[in-house]
Amino acid sequence: MNRFAFASAADPVPAGYSTGPEMPADIAARDRLLDRAMGAAWRRKASEKLRRGRLPSLALVARDGAGRVFGTVRLWHVDAGGKPALLLGPLAVDPSFQGGGVGSALMRAAIVAAREGGHGAVLLMGDPEYYGRFGFSADRTGGLAMPGPFEKRRFLGLELRQGGLDCVVGVLRPTGVKVDASRRAA
Ligand SMILES: CC(C)(COP(=O)(O)OP(=O)(O)OC[C@H]1O[C@@H](n2cnc3c(N)ncnc32)[C@H](O)[C@@H]1OP(=O)(O)O)[C@@H](O)C(=O)NCCC(=O)NCCS
């Protein structure tokens, strides 16, 4: 089991499955998985405006024993009203494997990695009924907005450091490395 893998009696990851960093060879399978789990709509979400053309800060996948990708989560650098933060998403698990604790395993791995990376807060757009279990709430995001239509009750945040979302006001802006710049550097 690698450092991104989590399992407990209450939250089992199916035997033979693991979570770990996404590799370049996973990208096509990951996008097909997102289409299956979320439909094409994920490409049109307001969050996608903050992700398009940028490299993620962190990309994790869940893969089966044969290496096939069936879960994905990514985190992106953003400016949240003057404070650096990470925007999490999309999170998805292949419909055949939902309800097995894999989404939770990916969420916990992402949060641990963000904390270990010294980040102050994680933001996301999602159902509070799901993300509340990981500590996310709309309590600290009232002053923030997405660069497009969004539902306030689904705009959630988690402080990883005290004050990580203190006094944040403004529209989220992408701050991650641009894909073109990274290609030029390579
Ligand atoms: C959301 C998602 C990633 C969860 O992954 P998963 O592996 O099924 O999640 P887990 O097995 O860790 O947790 C399952 C629990 O979450 C609940 N859950 C899943 N999606 C939920 C939602 N949108 N709102 C409330 N609860 C939800 C399930 O009912 C289940 O509850 P239980 O533990 O009380 O039985 C997965 O369902 C998925 O890919 N959905 C489609 C893509 C999507 O909508 N992503 C964004 C979510 S806002």
C-alpha cells in the first residue's frame, strides 16, 4: 500500500485496488471515466474555467490490480480573494465501483497531500451532504465567487491552517502553471 492509500474497517478500499499519482498515460482513461461518471457537462462547469490550460497541483487516481484507472481527483492552484488555496475537482469514481469507499479514499489522500504540501485551504464546488464528512462547509466561502454561475450552498471550503480562509473576498483566479509554459520549459 502506498502513502496515498487508505483503508479501515469503516471505509474499505476493495482488495487489489490502490490510489496514487496520476501518470501521463492515465489521462485518456481519466477523461473517459469523467465522461462516464459525470456526463459531458463536467467540461462546461464554472470550475473548468479555473482548470483549463493549467497544470494541476496534484492529480491522484484509483487503479485496479491490472492498473486500470477507475477513480480520479485533482487539485488546482487558485487565488481565493488574495489568499492562495487549492481548488479540488473533479472527483469521480467509475459508476461500477461507487459506494465502495474509493471516493472517500481519494478525498482523504488529497487532503493529506494538500496539508503535507503546506497549503492553507482547499475549496470545491460540490454537495455539502457528501463533502461535509471530510470537514468541508460553506461557512468560510461567503465572500468568494466562481468565474461563472454557481450555487452558493455548494461552494465549500476546508481550512488546513488556521486563518486559511480568513477575510477572503473576490472571484477565484487560476494561478497554476500554464500548460504551454510547462511544454516550453520541457
Ligand atoms: C461522488 C463520488 C465521487 C463518491 O464516490 P464513492 O466511491 O461512491 O464514495 P464513497 O463510497 O466513499 O461514499 C459513498 C457514500 O457517499 C454518498 N454520496 C455519494 N454521492 C453523494 C452526493 N452527491 N451527495 C450526498 N451523498 C453522496 C453515498 O450515498 C454513500 O453514502 P453512505 O456512506 O451513507 O452509504 C461518486 O459517487 C461519483 O463519481 N459520482 C459522480 C460524479 C460526481 O457527482 N462527482 C462530484 C460529487 S459532488
